[in-house]
Amino acid sequence: MTKFRPCIDLHDGKVKQIVGGSLEGGGAVRENFVSDRPAGYFAQRYREDGLEGGHVIMLGPGNESAAREALAAYPGGLQIGGGITADNAQAWLEAGASHVIVTSYLFDRAGRLQRELLERLVGALGKERLVLDLSCRALPGGGWSVAMDRWKTLTELEVTPATLDALAGSCAEFLVHAADVEGKCGGIDADLVATLGGWSGIPITYAGGARSIEDLEAVERLSGGSVDLTIGSALDLFGGTLVEYEACVAFNLRGS
């Protein structure tokens, strides 16, 4: 059964919603929303509303203090990603994260997956505390390639059922942002959601482009209920006008 999963995106120490693709250039990041509330406010809200499996993403440096505040407000209730390595992962778990989320650390500068680094993480933490971020960008000829370094650099790893099969034994979950539509409120990448839903394995959370409560229903339909959805810029909690946060909370309570 598809669930709404919350998020806290951090940039320059503040809770923001940004257009994902704008991280790739040297110009100004395009911001949809900048909160005057601290990260801990959102974490406490998620905790009070019983939302589980959300993620805190540190987009660049200067976000560590805000991230720690969020984790302290909801210990065991949030995952943490952004700059995670084998050297600091345990410290983030001790700070209250339920899982650490890893992408760029696992690739070399040419975008080649370094399996020995993944094995090192699994050996240090156990796969049950590890989420692999397979956030991706669409390829001209079709399909998607995992993007690293704040979605700026394409890697050799494509998002396919074979890739999911190969990596599922090394993590507890997958997180997949569709970077091309992230923050644009133009609709989900339905083909990507269907591809993820067509694979049967560990939990997957998709993020990118969601603009209505109906998108939760669409993700459930396209994935057979096996993929969860994160909604960001469209959410009224983040200054959006298209999706009510309370409606997302109610969606998760169906049948309970």
C-alpha cells in the first residue's frame, strides 16, 4: 500500500524547496520556498502526525546543525542523506537517524560504482540501516541514469530491474528522485514509477514532480502499491497551493 513520506530538504542551513535541476550549474539555485521555521519544527510535526520513513537531505555544506536538530526532534523517525560516507555514517545514526542515505560516496569521479565502498558501508552498519539513493536523470534514448554530486553528474549506473536486483541485497530501501522534474510541480515521471513498481523487492520511495493528492493514488496504481511518494514544493506545508499536508496524513491513515 503506497504511503506519503515526508521530507526536509536543507540548503545553506535552511529548510527549502528547490528546483532539482538548478543544482547542476554555477548560477543561483532556483528556490520555490524558504522557511522561516527551523528544521526541528517540521520533524516534530511529522512525529506528532505519525509519519514514518521520511528523509532529511543536506544539499551541500552548512546543513549539519539543522540536520541534527531535525533528528533530535524525531529520533528514529527520519533518514539522513547528503555527504554520507563510511567515516561519518555511524555518527549520524547515533544522532538519531533511522537510516543513512548514500549516493555520491559510492562512485568515483568518472561515475563508476565502487562496490568495495558499498561493502565497507554494509560491513560497518549492516544493510538494514542503509538506503541507496538512485536519484536519476532521463537519458536521451530512454531510460534513466543515476546522478551524483547533487544531481550534477551522470553515472554509469542505469535504473533498471537488473540494477535493483544487484543492489537490493546491500540495503534496506531505495530512494529515487526524478531530478528532471524535481521541484517543478509538473507531475510525476509515470514511466519511472511504473518501472520501479514493476520490480518486486525492498521498499522504494519516489520523489519528483508530485502536484496533487491524486498523484498518491496514481503512484499506488502504477506501482501496485509497492512504491511510496514524497511530495515537496506542491505541499502547503512548504508554501505550495496544490496539496494539503493534512490530506496526505489522512491518506496514510486509510484502513487503520
